[in-house]
Amino acid sequence: MPPATPAENSIGTAIGHSITVELLHLLRLPLRILLTGAALAAVLWAGFALGLPGPEALFAAFAAPGATGLPALIGMMIFLVGIGFAAFLWWLAARSFALVANPAIGPERLAGLRDLPLALPEGTVRALLALIVGVIGLPLLLFSKTLGLTDAIAGYVNGIVTGVFGFYFGTRSTGAEAQIARRATEQLAERERANGALAAEAEALRQKAETAARDAALPGRIEATKGSLARHIEVAGLVLDEFGPLLPKGMVPEGAAQALAKARDAAAALQGQQSGPGAEGALKMATDALAGLIGAQPLAPLLRASASLLPAGTALGPLGAVATVIGLGWHFGAAEYQRWRARVLAAPFAPQLFDAGLITPSSAELRMETCPIFARAFKDEKTRAGFFADLLNKISHDDAGPRLWAEYGADATRFPGGQAELEAGLQEFRAALVADLAMRDATPEKIAAALAPLAPAPGALPSTDQVNQLMDAAGKAGEDQPEARAAFEALVMLTGHLRDRKLEPVGLMAEVTP
């Protein structure tokens, strides 16, 4: 035969080991019986070695005349019963220890087993003691006469049996409520543990949901921060670069340039970020930089200085007055914006400001009443038909002064001060006509749109009359407050830049002022 291969040898070894294990399983019970018999034989041999009477002495005691041998038999039976109970107790303890050693037992149950006697189920030891007393004590009482027990001994045995049985069954009967309470406590504890586990799971799910929501909202937060940074960087840069050198010293806050540089760096770092830890860090840096720039925004001191020029005649206060004037200028159309700018800055006449088609002779007549020079000079001409239409046509030209002087300059009574007085009257009349046009520009709808970023309370919006009073005051005030006038004029020029860049100024004002 060819020699066996290593694989065949390993297979053969495994088969042999399996057969050995099966044989041990089959022979375990016979071996246990043989070992138990050997243990009993060893006990008997030890008794013989110690001089204890053997079975023949017991049989001789039974066969002796007048001797029953019953006490010896009863003693042997009691001894065997004790041995049996001891074996039973050993078996119970072995089973309990095997249960404790099982790795599937949880630490909570194992901790409960440690508190029990011999790690046996509660009541096992008490039941076993009661059983021993019953098995041994009751036969002693029943056969007390036969065993020759005195009444005193029988009374002792009776007291022991009665006391043990009374205590055991009394405890079992009266302890029902305690057991119910204990079981309820255990169930409550188990329920609390379950509730704790559910609460921990719910907290973990809540944190997970918050993290998911934060991650989902991160792109939106990044875009919002980008927009705010871009607006404030644009405004701060315009004020510092365009108007900073022209403003009075101290008008620009210290640290504004540093805050602007930091905001520009943070905006650059935020570009391209969408999610992840890097985006969170860049967003945090950008948010901090935005807060620093808002705190040092040079727009704020311009607002505060300009507020001192305007009357606080509206429910929005001084800053609200500035926001009203600037907000309307930003919302106006091109022609309206030109009239607004000339009105609030008291700028000289420009042909594009004057639209004769929007001014009727009747409105020109009414406006002339507010212009002392022309009202006196043309008091005799006002009644002439077509005079105001002809006058409106003349003053709409750039050379309106020479034209009027050529027609009316020969009469020295009209303009005693000469051509200079005529030019002053012309400027006065033109300003009155432009103001009349500008007063129609501020409608309630445009006022509401201009102040919408401030979210004013119902009824807090200024009326058109109040707005026109603010604009007239803005054009006339500031001769005795050069710094405030410079700040206001910088705001007006800044509004033009913001119109070009589509940046709404009132919302920015609300952000930089508390």
C-alpha cells in the first residue's frame, strides 16, 4: 500500500478524536455510578476501620431476645437522610455555580446572585432546612413511644418542628405583599433602565438630527455670510478710499482699515467652501470678521453726524430721518434722483433738472409768489396772457439770464441791482420750480419701500409733507455745523455709488446702528 498523505493522517486523527469523545459521553454515566459506589464502599470501609458496628451487629441486635434493634435502625436512617440532603445541597450549589459561570449572564443578574445565600434562588435554603426538620422530626414524633423517647424530648422535637413549620409557612403567607412589592420594585427598576436606554438613544438621535440639520444649513449660512461680508466690505471700502481723505479728522473710527483688511481675508478664505470641518472653521472666522467690521464700520459715524442736521419730526427719530432721506434717494428713478440730489445738496441749476412739460403756468404763478425778486420785478407782467408760458420757455435754456436781461434789462425799475439781481432772482425761481417737481416725487408707496428694511411699526411711516420738510431742511442746514454737513454730503455721494452697485443703504444703516 502507498504511504498515507499528511491530509489523510490529519483526517484520521480527527476521526479518532471524535470517536474518543463519543465513547466518553457514553461511558460518563456508568463511570459516575461506579465512582459513587466506590465512594460508598470507602465510607463503609472507613467505618469498619474506626470500629463502628457492621451490618452483622445490626442484624444480631434485631435477633437478640427482647431487643428490637429499632433505635439503631432509626439512627442509621437519620444518618442516611442527612447524607442525602447534603448531597442534594451540593448538587444545587454546583448547578448554581455553573449558572454564575455562564458568560451569557449579565452583570446586573450576577450582582443579584451575589446577595443570595450560596448563590441559590431566594428561599431555597429555608425550604431545605424546613424539609430536613420535617423528614426527621415528624417520624421521631410519630414513633416517640416506640423509640422510648421521654415526654421532655418529644416536647423539644415538637417545638422545633412546630416553630420551623410555623415560621416557614407564616413567612410565605404574610410575605406575599412584600414579594409583590419587591417584584414591583424590580419591574420599576427594569423599566427605569429601559427608559434610560431609550432616553440615551433619543438623545443620540437628537444630536444626530441637529448635526444633520446644521450640515444641511451650512451652505445657506455660508452664502448669507458671504453676502453680508460683501456689502459691508464694499461700503467700508468706499468710505475709506473715496471719502476718507475728505472727511474731518476723527470721523473715521480707529481700526476701520484693519477690520476691513481682516474681513477681506475672511471673505477670500470662505470662497469655494460648502461643507465639512474646514467650511465650519472658515465660516466662524468670517462671522467674527463681519462682527468686527460692523463694529468699526465708518458708515456709523457718518449717520450719527448727519442726524444732527435734520429735525427729529418723525416717529423714527433722528437716525430714521437720515434713513428716510437717503432711502428715498436710492429708490428714486434717474430724473427723480437728480432732483433729489440737487435739492438736498442745494446744488446749482442744471438743465436736466428742469422739465417744463411737468410745470404748468398755474404752478409757475404760484411758485413765483414765494420768490421775492421775480414777484416784484414782474408784478405788472403776471396778468398778461401767455406771460408764464413764455417765461417757462426762457428759463429752461442755459442762457436764460442773457435772454431775460435783453428783454427786461432796459427797465431799471425791474432790477435795480442790475444783471446780478436778475441772475439771483432766476436762480431763486428755478429752485422753487425744481422743488415743486421734487415734492411730487416722494409718494407714500416710495416712502414705505425706502423704509421697509427698518420694519417700522404701523403708523410710524412719515407723511409726504414730513418727508418734504426733511429734504428742504437737508438742503438748507449745516452752515454752522461744517463737520455734520461734510458727513451728510458724503452720505449723499455714497448713495450714488450704492445705486450703481445695487446695494440698499437703509438695511446697512440698520445693521451698523443699535
